Amino acid sequence: MTPETPVIAARIVTAVVFIAMGALHFVPAAGRGMAAIIPPGMRGRPFSAKTLVRLTGVAEIAGGMGLLLEPTRAAAGIALAVFLVAVFPANAYAARHPERFGRIAIPFWPRLIGQVVLIALVLWVGLSPV
């Protein structure tokens, strides 16, 4: 095992997870659940919740694919970090309403910590020189 192996493995796993999660945005039942956690103040400004879910799905798929290609890797890592910040309000909204969202309403502080770890991960796999 070379010193580069862990980052390459992490990059591939991270890319596959983002691509799979992005594809999930286009599954009707999952998409409805994701649309429901978009805070009311963000719906229709300028896009509907359904459109926002689709746009974020495309962003996740593009970011995951971008991590796999050397010319786009750094930009994809940075874009995914920005994406994770941008979608956090929906996760925080769900955390405030566990009675409405059930399992997907991960409590705020664990979700925030997880989001910070994901941001660090996408920056690591995206900006690593190998």
C-alpha cells in the first residue's frame, strides 16, 4: 500500500456516495421527503422546493463525478464544501421539527458536526495532490 492509497480510496468512496445521494433526489418518495425539509422561507425564492431538490441532486452528481477527474477535482471539492454549507439550513430546519420529519431529523449538534466532517472530507479528497 502506497501513501496515496488512503486518499484515493476515500476519494472514490466519497464520489460514489455523492453520486448515489444525488441520484436519490430523483426518486419520487425520497425527493418529496427532501422537499419537505426545505425551510418555508426558501421555497419559491426563486425556485420551488421540488426544483431545489433536483438542482441539489444535479450538484451532488456533478460534484461526485468531478472528484474522480483530475482536471476538475479541486473545483469539485471546493464546490461540494460550498454545497454542504448551502444545504445545511434544510437539515437544521428538520432538526427543529423531529415530530414532523422522524428519522431524517438528526439532532442539530450531531448534524452540524457531521457536516463539518463532510466539508473537511471533500476538501481533503478534492485538494490532495494525488
